[in-house]
Amino acid sequence: MYSLVRPLLFRLDPEQAHGLTLSIMDQAHRLGLGQRSAQTMEVAEPVTLMGLSFPNRVGLAAGLDKNADHLDGLGALGFGFVEVGTVTPRPQPGNPKPRLFRLPARQAIINRMGFNNAGVDHLVRQVDASRYRGIVGINIGKNLTTAVDEAALDYLHALRAVHGSADYVTINISSPNTPGLRNLQFGDHLDQLLGELRGETDRLDDKAGRKVPLVVKIAPDMSDEEVQLVADCLDRHRIDGLIATNTTIDKSSVSSLAHGDEQGGLSGAPVREASTRIIRAFRERLPEMPIIGVGGILSAADALEKRRAGADLIQLYSGLIYRGPALVEECIRALAHPM
């Protein structure tokens, strides 16, 4: 059915189509039309990672549902877990529109959304009100107006706010659309940030009597030396998991296309190889760390590629835009078979 609807959606502005699609999905769920999760349960391979029991290895990446406004409908598509956000302590509108661009010839998307969201308090209310009982990750970031040197204050604020509602928390330090954010991936910035977040997470875990895994999301644009430095820091601060990767700033593969030179992060098929390279590099350096692979997954073969590179779980985003919900079950089936 999605293949019939997609041409109509692609005639709309991408951000308008995004909102319309989520509204249609919510309505279908309220009418009891979303039964895909029951089908996929039959073929799923449950897995336990970070102390959490995932019903299957396929999740939804952050960014599609920034405010957890559509958690019930998205959860009904059969995902083993859903990650919402990125959310910041205070509401912010994001960057000026237009800020989302399709590149159909390469099954790609460029976005410069800029962490547009309704704030952490709104997201927590939505998560708590949801009927979805699957695993929920909450992705947190800093506000645009917060200086990089004070970023830890924003992350700590958001961490405290979401800890009671999240099954795991993702630290987003890799979006290219908040100036200076990627500086937090390296050196003293990363060491200080992860040290403070690890300590606060441990304190919150002790108080709550449950462990909430702390996960870090990184960029695909890293050299081997940078990978080693980040891996050492993740290990030193006992980070529970890694998401590899965010969007790329390398648009050389799409520069000749309409919108190929837009500012922002590139996702979809062109980031597949870079993402897989980063997964493989971190797996070699951190053999025991759970890795969630994301970037350019548009088929079962792409999902298997990530798994064979070392990803324990995968996440979808741009692939859903181009392939629709059928991609979820396709990937679940592929990953349910032994490697």
C-alpha cells in the first residue's frame, strides 16, 4: 500500500509529508489497523543487551518522533524498540524552513532541522501517557543557545528529567545541525561530559533501584585515530552502548543532484558504507560493547551487512521514507536467521 501512497506524499513538501504520514499512522492505529507487530512476533529473534530484553533486533532511530507524540502508532509497526527525540531541556523551534530535502535518485535525505522539539517536559509527559509497552530510548541534546563549554548542564538537566521514563538514554553529540555540537565527540570535551553523565546516571540508578543504560551516538565522519580516542573514552567511562552512526557532512556523492549542496546532514543510501566502516572499527576496538547500527539501511541485505560488521541491533529512519513499514518486517525476518 505504501508504494501507492508514496508518489502522492513525495509531491508535498517533505516536512509537510512527514507530519501527514504520522497523522495517518496514528489514525490507523486508533482504528485498530496496525497489526504488523502480531505478524512479526512469529519470526522475531529476541535478544538481551544492556540488561534489556528486545523482542527483535530492529528499532526506530531518533528524529522521526522528536516529541514522543506518535509512540503508540510507531510501536505498532513491529519495532523491537523505539527511540524518541532528540529532545532538549527547553523547547526550541529549530532552524528556519525549508530544512528537509529529499534526493530520490540516491534514496537520500538532507536535513538541517536543528533539534526542533517541544522540550523535555512535554516529551516525558507523552512517554508516560503512551500505551506502548516496548523498549523506549530517549535521545537528549543541548539547546542551541547553550555554549559548548556549558553543554554538560543541558545534558544533565535532560538526563534527570528522562531517567524515570526511559529504558535507555542516548547522548547525541553528533548532529551536524547544532553549531559546535560535534566538538563534544573528542578530547577533554568528551572526557568531561561522559564523566559527569556517568556519575549522575549511577546516582540516579541507585536512587531508582534500576539501571538505565547510557548510550552515545556518534558521527560517521571519523578517522581511525579519532575512532580509537573515542573508543578509549567510552570504555574508560563504562558507557553501556554505542549508536553508529548519525548523518554525514560528506555530500560529495550527491553534490550534482538537486538539493545536493544544501547545508545539513546527509542520510539514506549514501551513508551506508561510512556507517558500516565505523561499526566495524568500533567492534574491533570494543568487542564487548553493544552496538546499534544505523545509516543507509534500505533492505534486508543492508541490515545483514550492519549485523555482520558488528552491530547487535539496527535502527531505521530514511529507509522508512523510501520503503515504508514493510521494511521493518523484512529486516526482522533477515536478522532472525543465524549469521
